[in-house]
Amino acid sequence: MGIPQPSLNRLPQYHHYLNQLKAKGINTVSCSLIGLDLNLVPVQIRKDLQYTGIVGKPKTGYAVAELIAAIETFLGWNNVQEAFLVGAGNLGTALLGHERFSTFGLRIVAAFDTDPEKIGQWIHGKMVLPLEKLADLAKRMSIHLGIITAPAECAQWIAEKMVSGGIQAIWNFAPVRLNVPPEIIVHNEDLYSSLASLSWKLAQRFNIPFQQDGGSN
Amino acid sequence: MGIPQPSLNRLPQYHHYLNQLKAKGINTVSCSLIGLDLNLVPVQIRKDLQYTGIVGKPKTGYAVAELIAAIETFLGWNNVQEAFLVGAGNLGTALLGHERFSTFGLRIVAAFDTDPEKIGQWIHGKMVLPLEKLADLAKRMSIHLGIITAPAECAQWIAEKMVSGGIQAIWNFAPVRLNVPPEIIVHNEDLYSSLASLSWKLAQRFNIPFQQDGGSN
DNA sequence: TAGATTGTTAATCGATTAACAATC
DNA sequence: TAGATTGTTAATCGATTAACAATC
């Protein structure tokens, strides 16, 4: 795998932070400063950044612009991935409207739904197409990424259509485990599991007062 | 802390799976079966379940209904948390409409926004109120959980209002680190960091073909 | 040169997994 | 009883942190 999952997850954080620095006109930064602001230990940041292949200068630190570029290249944000989204409900609409995704290498090119009311509509400049067309279109347009924002009941079925259309990675917002061939990359965005730890911590708070934690994500 | 974060995150998965079993009329289950279906090793499941305080019977396994109840109690899903949501945009609307949250101990009781167009509207049965009223209402209604679905620029400011209203935990969907007192529980739902690992894996796929992984979440 | 900071190797810590004893 | 499964203690593995050398 190369890079540990936690490091991978921290890279966008650095990216975001570095962009703020850049906007302020700061063009050089040390790990100790990043660590101070992001609440991480400098060594960890250094390790994380090394995966991107960047090298810093002792005493000076890293060049902000270079570092931003290195992270973007490493994460593949330069070559934009085109994606299909299935499920033009509230959540789907929210994602379709997320202009900033394009900065992160993602462009949602079309939406799909089964609801005849929705088909043919334009949402945030993207056409809603009938689900039957997904597999065929994915093949013809060489789409490799699928996003599922449909109800849990339909998710498995949608995933199968995606796979049959040659889609290689699925970003799944439905609260179900998808059953797909092992070579397909599945990334579950499970709000319930997220909510679970939050509510557990909150419940703890009221049982054992003054216990503090602050852990995020 | 008691329970490791990864175990905590797996509990809702078990919960979901067990409910499926229950619906099928199965009322006893072994860790090996769960592991087979959820792609986890039995020992790990046993460890995870032990945190909920449940005990199984050798040879038989666990009683499904008991297990479900144990997880729910452990996660605090029995005492429903009331929450305020700020940012009645697409994502906010999606969350407001998520009926199933109530099963997971969460009830969003009101939405807030600064947009005069939105204030006064009803979204999925919840009134959109002006943001200025948040702190005061949170105190009077003893709300302890706040959800931020507003743009990144406003998130910090909203968080401060929440804290001043006595809110103890923030579920943050805006892509920024919030600066709040250490005793406040912050849980970041960072789509970009999620997207980062997905796009990295996908990029890898095209660089080094036939490398497979399948890791989720 | 002295001091700050990077880069790297070793130690620590926590979660997962393996081995095995206890129990129905 | 034999076999399956739980519960627990020990070993392993991976990520984080500490210590230190290299460098500007």
C-alpha cells in the first residue's frame, strides 16, 4: 500500500491549511508551525509529508507552494476523475452542487435516478438520466467512479449496474455494505457509524462528568 | 477511553447486520457467522461485542435480540439526543429529512440559517429559525448537540454561537477545523479527506494495474 | 559557529490476531 | 463425551512518538 491510511487522511488537512497560509502570503512553513495550528506533533507531519516525495530545507522548512503542489500530485487531484452519481435526492443534490469538488480532482458529470419525476431535470447543471442508461454510458464515457446517494434498499442493485458498466471505485453514502468483486474499491461514507461514536462520547460526558477528550473524526 | 475508536465504529455495522438477521427470524448468531458476512475475523467481533457487556453462550453464540439491545444501550441510542442544525442548504435539508436518525438516538428539533429567504420555512417538518436565536434557545431547551451544514466560512462563527449556548458536541460537516474549548466534542465529517483516499486508491489502480485492495471506509 | 529544522532509526504504544483454556 | 463456540492471555503487527544525526 505504501502509505498508511491515517496519513492519507491527514494529507487533505495539510492541503487545506497550506492554502490558507498561501492566501496570507506566507511562502515557507515548518512542521512545528503546522503542528501548532493543526494540533499534531511535528514528527508525524514530517513522516506524512515524506510520502508525497517532497523534501524540506533544514532551518527553513518547506516551500508552501511546492508542498501544496506535491500533495495535489500525490493525491491525483491533477487528473480530474469524472464520476456518475446515482440517487438525485437531497443528499445527491447537495453533492451535485458541491462546486469545490473540482478542486479535489472530482467532476460529477451526470446524475441517475429511477423516479420519472426527476428524470430529465437539470440539477446544478447536470442532467438526471434514467438508471437503465448507466452501464452503457459509463462504458462509452470511460467513467471509473460511481457515487451512490440512493436509499439503502437500492444500493446493492445500483452497485451491480455500476460494476457491469466498468466502474472501478464506488463512493457509497447508503448505509449498507456492498457486495462487489474484490477488485472494486468501495469507500463507505457511513453517517450512522460516525453518529455512533459521537453519541457515545456525548453519553459518556453525562455519565462521567468532566471527562474530556476532544478527539475528532 | 475504554473502547478503541475502531471498535466503536464497527458497532453500528453489527447492529445493522443483526437487525437483518432478526428480520429473517434468526434469533441466535455466532461470531464466525457474523465474520463471514461482514468480512471480519471472529475474535475481533468477540472483543468488540464484549465492550457492550454482553455475554454469549459457548456452542450457541449470542441471542440476536439481546445483542441488538446491548449495542443500542451501549451507544446511548435509547435516550434520544435532541440537536440543532445550522445551515439549511442542500446537505442540511438532506439530514433534516433523514427519518432513520431517530432510530440512532438523534432527533433534529430545529434548523437555523441566516438567509431571510429560508427563515420561517418548514423543511421536513422542522422550522427554520434565525441564527441569532440559537444560543438562547439551546440554553432554554437544553440542547447539547449541534450539527453544522453551513459553508466553511461561517462554520467557526456558528461553532462559537453553539458553545455560548451550552452545546457540548458538534457534528461538523464543513471542511474546516473548528477552534473550540477542549471540553467540546467535535466530530468532523470531512468529505474531502474521504475523497482523498478514494481518489488516491483509484489513481494507484491506473498506475499499478491489478493491484487490489478493497479496503473500505 | 550556534541554532533551528529536516530526515531517519529505534522505542513505544495500541489494536489486531493467534493460541488456548473454559463452557455448554 | 465430543465438538463448537465463547472468553482471555500472549504474540504480532502497524502507526505513533522519541531520540538523534545531518544539514543549512
